[in-house]
Amino acid sequence: MPSQRTQEWMRTSLRTPGILIFGMVMAPCGWILDLTATVAPNWRTLNNLPDSPPSDYIQQGIWEICRATSVETRADCTLQDTTYFGNQIIEVAQGLMVASLIVTLIGLAVAIPGVRCWTDRPNWLLAGLGGILIFLSGVMTIIPIAWYTHILKEVSTVSPTVDVQVGYCIILGYIGGIFEILGGFVMFIGICRCCGGKNRGEKRVEQVTGARFASRQQPARRVEVPSLDRARSAASSVPYSKDSLDEDVSFPRAKSPAARSANTSYGGRPYDADL
């Protein structure tokens, strides 16, 4: 026997709810951006290096440091800087960024069976748990990105820090983390029914059935009573003249029973009363 909850609410459409679609789109996009921010060596850029051409600059990431120039596409990523990699923010960023990528994958693995786009009813509990994991992965991305940005010029390095600029990895990390936070949060709010079931695309059974029966009611039939005083039609198939319609027409009267008995046959021959 279905539960009371199942009896009270029902889906108005077999399509996947919009909040789950939003979360399942935002989470992979955020994961790709976070992966790029993790592996790319461009968290900050050092320009205007002393004793170097103006076109040379140094890119520093959380895994490697590269020296590049604006006139060539190749970069030398064999630079060693133990002072830079010894900063606490670098160690924290390495751990949190990798953990964020792993947690996002786990969250997607949990959310996909919960979304169940191949069925008419998702598993909201699994989808909500996957949303929580995706939300946490976004938070783990934002923490090192924001911390590194806050102390951008204070991170020690053996390279001369004349002109320090934010690298593109910081921007990608911010965008990816926000995508994951939004996607995870939107998926999580589906774990409970709110706003009259609108977040799940559900309505109460009495609302749906009442609307259906109301739409099926037949309109009241209109009964037309014929009028005895109908006007004459001007378009008649019989040619009547005005004078003939005004004249009184005499019809022969039916004979009375006495007259009919007098005209009965006598002896097999008709009898005429006048004779």
C-alpha cells in the first residue's frame, strides 16, 4: 500500500526537475575549471624582472614555476624555488584543490543514481546528498583561492617581486568554485519539499484531480422550445399570391354517421335515399 506521502503529492510532469538539471550541469563545468586551475602554473605572474628583457615574465602555480616570454610560445618549467613551495598557502592549496576534485567526482557519482532521469520519480535523498558533497567541494576550492589572493604579494619567493599580477588560475578557480557551490546548493534544496512542492515540480493530488474533473464537466445543454407563432417565410417553394392567402378556403365536411348508414347497401346493392 502506498504511503501517505505518496498519496498526497504527485509529479505534474515526467521531465527531470529543473533544480537537478541545473546542479548536474553546473557541477561538471565547475570541476573542469577547478582542474585547470589546479594543474596550470599561473596563480600569479611576476613581470618587469631585473636584468631580463621586458618581454620575460615568471608564472608561479602550486605545482611548478615557469619562465616564459611574450615573443615565444615555449616556456621553461624547470625552475626550482624551495622558498616559494615552502609557504603554508602552497601546501594548503595543493591539498584542498586535489581534495575538491575528488569530492566533486564522488558527489556526481552519488547524485546520478539519485537524479534517475530515466525514471519518472527521482530519489531526492541521494540527489540531496550528492548536492551536499558538490557544495563542499566548491567551498574547498574557494578557501585556497581566496587565501592566495589575499596574500598575493606577500608570498615569499627567491625571484624578485617587482610587479605581481593575478594569474588566470585564480579567476578560473573562483568561477569553478562558485559553479559547484550554486549547483550543490540547488540540488540540496530538493531534499525537502518547500514552496508548495514547486521546487520538486509536484502538486497535491486533490489539486490535480480536481482540476482534471473540472475540465471534463460538460457544459449545460441549451434546450430550445419551438415557438407556435412562427413568422411566415418569404422564401417559399410554393408560389402563393397575396389574394389567395387572404381568401377563405372551404373544405368539404365529413358526413355524419346517420348519413353514412342511409347510404349503406341493401341486398348487395347500393340504396339511394332520394329514390
